[in-house]
Amino acid sequence: MPPSPPRTLLGAQEDKPKQHVRALPERQHLAIRFPIVEGYAFALKHNLIKCDVDSMERLVIEPHYEPTATFISATVGYREGSPTMGGLTVPTVIQDRHEYYAQNHIHTIMFQIAKTIVEQLAEVAKQGDDAKSRVLRLQSRHQLFPQVYSIVDSYVRNKVDFQGEHPSELGLELYAKRVIERIRDRIEPDDVHGEPPLMPVLNRYKQFGTTADVDFKTTKPCFATVMSHINQVVADTQQWEQSAAFRLEMAARRGLVKSYAKNDRLGLTIPYDYLDIEHTYTPDYLVRFATDVMLLIEIKGEEDNRDKAKHDAARRWISAVNNWGQLGRWELHVCRSPQLLEKELLERLFLKESQRGSALLATRSEVYLANQLGGDGKWARINHLIWDAIDSAPAKVLRLSQVEDLARSSSSDPDDVFTVLALLSHPGSDLLKLEYLAADSNGRKEVSTAEVVQRLRAWWKDRSLSDEQWKAWAGATLVQWTPFKVETAL
């Protein structure tokens, strides 16, 4: 007899469908690799350090969580009447932190924070217990302290939001620990002045992870992907994952993104400390930009201090991995709303990438054409020649009269060139803009697409425009393609 179907404890058959989430071999070109980092190599030869305070997360003093004053009364006495009628028979006394403020100046607190950070850094760099090593560690502390204090001072002045509370609130253990952890974990050797850079320590058994390793089943809702090596994205929430993946798919079709993957059982985790406890942080998505820059994406609506500690840890991970340099350049992007993700990626590509102008648009358009037309090399050749022609033109435009020359240079048909130009100038691609210019007394003025369509219809369909009239108008109208400007694309 065949085996009976599985049953639950109540006797009902298990009818939840299981989704098979896996990497697809035919999408190997969309694969993403990443290092598996367990820690960091921090070594100092000259005791010179640096810290990018500007990129660090803000610390907010939260009096609604840590009250600065309270009212108390003695335990004797009693209330008269109902609770809404009477008052306490014993007067209340306010207790606040004024005495603490008087005894603990903000500079004293900053001194103690810097001292603790220096001690922890010296412990990390500990090289032995002999007399010589102890002398070197003492010398190291004296050289590190003024540098660390300067970093602490900069962080407190620029990154701590006291929300109107007394600055000495920073001395409370809760806030002091956060400041110590954030600054300590963002301090790096000053490689500009001869120190070895911060480097990642990789897992000795498995140094790299890849999307090719993803293969699991789930009963959670899933939806299919097109531009990811992994066939489905698991929806762990009602809308956030779906919205983010949809925006990434749209960004890929526009040429902003080459591929992406949800960090679900991929194994990419980032170590960090929070309030003296070790944790690991898992970014939401990995994205490969059109420029091959790798992006860790975190989708986060509201963030608390623990989230900010995660983001600072991610930036330290990125700094070490970029110094290592074996898997290209990495960056972090925190998105507050999935609906804005595509727009934010476009802004980031224009404003933060090393490429500018037509070079950036040429890179985007190559990815965009590959997504639309496939991997035939002729499309890349035509695209390359189009942008070269635009770059070499004094007015930075491509004229209709150049199409035949481009076709000959790319060993293709003029229709192929028009196919590429039609896609690059399609509304929403943000790559090229098709323009019509007519001669007038002041030179040339732009003709709207609606007017062109109207005249073409009048000549071709309605026959209200003669051949001679059409040729006269079309011959005096200049057709050209101009690159999108940055502010237009954004």
C-alpha cells in the first residue's frame, strides 16, 4: 500500500504549499558573491588613527525613556475620598539630577569616554605581557589619547542631539556605552600616514558566500523575480519586501541595477556590539549597480539607537572590505520607504558615483539595452558609438543625419540604430531625449511631439497636407537626441 499522507496533530492533512526558493543556473550571470567576515585586523605601527565622524549615525538623548526628574512622597499618610477628589496628605518632593550635573561636567565625561576607548583599543592591540610590551602599550595610550579625545569632542559637538537636556546627560551609562561602542568601532588605522589599513578577518572554513548556494523551501508567500539569480523573494512582511523587490526589478529594467538578491539564508551577516553584548546584523538586500559597485540595502521605516549601531557596523564592514579590495567596492544605503527606492538609487548613481555625465549614461544604457534586447554584441557596439558621437559633438547631441554613419561603423542596419535610439529615448528611461527643432526668425525653436504627430497624420492619413508641403516642413525641421541632464533625470 502507498504511504498515507502526512497529518498534523489534530489529524488534518498538511495542505500548506511549500515554495522552492533557489538559484537558477540559467541566471548565473546575475550571481552575487560576498565575503564572510568574522572580525577585523586592527594593527598600529605609528599609533596614528582616523575616524569619519561625518558618516556616523546621530545619538539622540531620550528623556521620554530616561526621565531626568521624578516626584516622590513618603509612604505614610492616606488619601481622602475617591482618587479623583483628594490629594496626598504628605507633600511630594522632586528628585532630579542637578547635583549630578554640578559634579560631572561634560568635559569630564568626554575625558572618561576617551580614556575607556583608548584602553579598549590598547587591549585589542595587545602583543604580550613582558616588560617591553607593557612599556609599548603605555606609550601607545599616551599617543592615542589626544587623537581619541579629539574624535569624541567632534562626535559630541556634531552628532549628539541633546533635545534641550543638560549635556551631562551623556554621562549616564546607557548613553556613554553607546558613544564608546560607536566611536571605538569606527576608529581605523590612518593608512594615509603609513598605518596598515583596517582589514577583514574572513571565516577560515568558508571565506566567500554566493547566491548560487541558496536552495530552501518555505510555506511563506513568495513572488517571482526576473533580474535576480534567485528565482523568488520570500515575503516576510505584508508589503515591505514586495515593494522593495518590485522597485529593484524596475531599477534593473531602467539600467540602474544589474542584479539583486534578498539576503535570506545567504549567510551575509555583520558583527557588532550593542550595550556590551555581541550581535550580528543582516542587511535586507544585496544590489549590484550598473557601475558594478555593490550596495547593502537596509529597508527601515523608523530606526532606534540599536538600528544606528547596526548601520555604523555596516560602514565599518564596508571600509574593511573595500580596503581588502578582492570583491570590488561596497556601499550602504538605508531606505526609509520602499516606494522611493528606485528614485533614491537613481540619485545615488548620479550624485555619488565616480562617473559623471555621458559616461554614466552610457553605462546605464548598456545595461538597459541588455535587459531589453538580450546579450547580442551589436547592441553594445551601437550604444558605444552613439555615446562616442554625442561626446565628440560640440553641442553634445546626436543628429538624424548621423544614423547611417553609425550603422556603417557598427556593421549593422540603420533600423538597428533606430531601435536602440527608440529604446534610449523611451519615456521613463531617462537616457536620451528626442527633440524636434524648427527654424524661425530667432534661430530654432523646439517643436512638440504632438505637433509632429499632427502634421504626420495630416500628410499620411488625412491627406490634408500635400507631399510638397510635408517635404518643405520636414526638411526644415531638425531631429536630434540629447542626453538627459542630471536634474531632469532626478
